[in-house]
Amino acid sequence: VQLVESGGGSVQAGGSLRLSCVVSGYSSGVTCMGWFRQAPGKEREAAAAIYTGGGFTYTADSVKGRFTISHDKTKDTVYLQMNSLKPEDTAMYYCAAVSDWSCRLSLATRSQYIYWGQGTQVTVS
């Protein structure tokens, strides 16, 4: 499984960005996908995650109401729509995936994700 992110960039506070993560390889085996972010000097944290079978999503309190995760099975792509961006959203954003049916029970747990993209930078000023 390979993950390729895109959509990052620089934006002013209050603006929007949409991140995309395309899954290739054994994409049909992926069961959970997440967007994690890491700011300089801070731990990598889950921003949002989704169970590809439907019915389970996770959104961090810090982004709730502003970020929305979605999954398009036909395109093997997961999106993160980010609205009302704040300077504190500045970070490297990583797409992650796992092939384990139990992942939906702990979507925000970083350690369960075994596939990672290279990251895309989001800067909010």
C-alpha cells in the first residue's frame, strides 16, 4: 500500500484547504484511514480518521466543526476538508492507513497505522 498526499499550501487565517490522499497497491484491503498532523516540537496527533466500511469517524476536538474527513471508494482517495483555518493548524499533515477490521474501535490511535505518506505542509498565517 502506498499513500500520496496533496493539497497542502499556505493560506491566511480563515481560509480553506482540501487535502487528498490517494491509495495505491492493495487499496481494497485498507480498513481505516487517518489524517495526522505534526507541528514543530510537538507530537504527531490525529486530526481526523475514518473507517472505510462506513459508520465510524473521528474528529479531534481542536478541529471539530472546521475539518471534515471523507472517503471516495471509487477513487481510492481520502479527503480532509479544512475550513476556518487558524495559525495553530500549521503543521505537516500525514495520511495514514491500516488493514485491520478492529481499527474502527480506536481510530485516533497512531500506533495502529502501518502505512504512511510523506506528508504535505499546511501553513496558516
